[in-house]
Amino acid sequence: GMREEELAGGNASGSVVRVGNTVRKPWIDNTPVVQSYLATLRSQGVDAPRPLGRDENGRQSVEFVEGSIALGQLPLDADGLRRVGRMIRRIHDVSETIPIPDPGGWSMLLPADNPNLMCHNDLAPWNLVIGDRWVFIDWDGARPSTRLWDLAYAAQAFGMLYEGEPVEAAASRLRAVVDGYEADTLLRQALPEAMAKRTAAMFDLLRTSNETGLQPWADMHQRGHGEFWGAATEYVTKNQSAWEHALSRSE
């Protein structure tokens, strides 16, 4: 066997190791759906990690993507942010062609209203590898959601809409992501409120998990994620008019 190298990063995925040019992690209930989703995305031109089925130890295997994580390179410049927006748009457009399994059978941490397409649900700087290719990794949370809910989270994360960031700079980054996505007027109008709801939902998940001991969210709350998302919720909510202005088409 080849050497196994522990990979850092994931908060929720159990043991993750690199073996050669592959990543191995636990095979979970929705892994078959995720592997098939990745295969379909790739067949339609989305550069996602190649799904490689099960290994000899029953773990899921996917391609290891070379590069560095975007989280260490923030803030991305306007071109980079537009590129991220285009990537997300392509993922959503292809996902729209994929029939979704009955959402009733899914356990959703942060459910969207009326989910109507498969989504990654964590399109954030900690899941984007930047190298020769730009590739979103860690698709284990893929489940039915909506364009609005998935984009609201990504735009808030890549726009760095959180406490301590100058509002004007954050608004400009937000606009770059959404411009790259080529969001229509309805989506642009819905995003500010959706971002506030999405950050609040994340904060509530951490807070209630801390009260009930639900892992790994309880530990994350203890490690400062709760405080971060609480402040982010307040920031996104109180600056709604700045986001609305940045996303309006009249400029």
C-alpha cells in the first residue's frame, strides 16, 4: 500500500487522508449520490474532483486536487471573485439538469425553502483549491437546495461580509461575485435578505448544537465559530442597504 498522509481542514468529515493523488474518507449514506453528482458535473464540463468509487478499505475515494486553499489568499481580487461567481453559476446551471432524489429523505443542517436543485452547500474559501485549476472540493454536504441559498452563503463568504471589514470594500467584493454569476434582477434583490438569513441559520446551528452537545458543531462553537457567526449575522443584517445598493443594476 501507499503511504497515507492525514489531511487537515475538515470540521465535519471524519478521518481524511491523502493516498498518492487521491483523497480517502469515510463512505457515508449519501456518498453514492455525491459520487454520481460529481460524475455528472464533470461530464458537463464542471471541473470537480474525479469520483473514484470505494477503495479496498470501503472508504470513498476522490481525486486529490493540487493547489492551495483560497482561505489563505483572501481577499481575492475582483477578477478572482468574478471567476468564483462564474464557477458557481456553471455548477448551478448543470445541477438544474440533474433530477434530485426526494428531498424528504435528506437530513439538511440548514434547509432552504422549497429546494429544487442539487447544491454543494459549502461553496466557501475553505473549499476552493487554487492552482493550475480552480476547483471546489469536499462535496460530502451536497444535498437539494436552491440557487439563492447556495449563492447567499458563497457570496457572503467570498465577499468577506463579516465584522471588522470596511463595508464599502465588502460590498464591492460582493458585487464582483454576483456579477460573475450574472445574477438576474430577482436574484440580486433577494440576496441581501437571504445572506442575513443564511448567516443567522449558521449561527443558530452552532448555538443550539452547543446547548445539545451535537458534534462537530458544539466543538466548533467552543472554538470561536459561534462568536464569529454571531458577529457576522449582525454585520450582514445591519448593512442591508449597502448590499442592496451594491447589487442594484442602476449604477
